[in-house]
Amino acid sequence: MNLTISGHHLEVTPALRSYVTTKLDRITRHFDQVVDVKVLLTVEKQKEKQRRQRAECNVHVKGNDMFAESSHEDLYAAVDELMDKLDRQVVRHKDRVQDHHHDPAKRLM
């Protein structure tokens, strides 16, 4: 799995990097065919009173691309909310990919 964590208007600290990677373990635990993950952490300075922290993530799995984003006042809370969204998408994708059809019943004569 290729992992890219980048920051826009902020420096990605080792603590922030380790936090994101531990949260991403939840996704790889549910679905092991993750090819590429790109995480973008941004700080938007719209107003001095309303500093918004935003986290975006592109996940490329076998057969699909998924995207989620989350905004919050705290960057760690935004990452938590982002991983919840991605986790739901990955579980839904895994459920669609799995074969739910059973073998037809054999006739007894």
C-alpha cells in the first residue's frame, strides 16, 4: 500500500503522521486490497475567529476509487470523522464485491 500524507498551509509533524497511519489501520483491517492512499491536511484561514481544519483522503482499492473529506475546528477530530466516513465506504465496497450467491441446490432423484 502506498501512503502519501501531505499538508497544505501546515507542516505534517511526526505525531500527526503517526496518528493518521494508526487510524488508517482500521481501513486495511476491513479490506486488505488497498492499493494507494493519499491524505491531504489543510488549514483554511477564512476569518481569524473561524479557523477550519480540513482533512481529505483519496483511497484507491482494487476495482474502485473512494473520496472523503471532513472539516472541524480541531484537526484530530477532522481526521477521526474522515476515517469514519472512509470506513463505511470501504465496508460497503467490500460487501458489494463479495459473492453472495450460493450454489444451486442439487436435485435428488
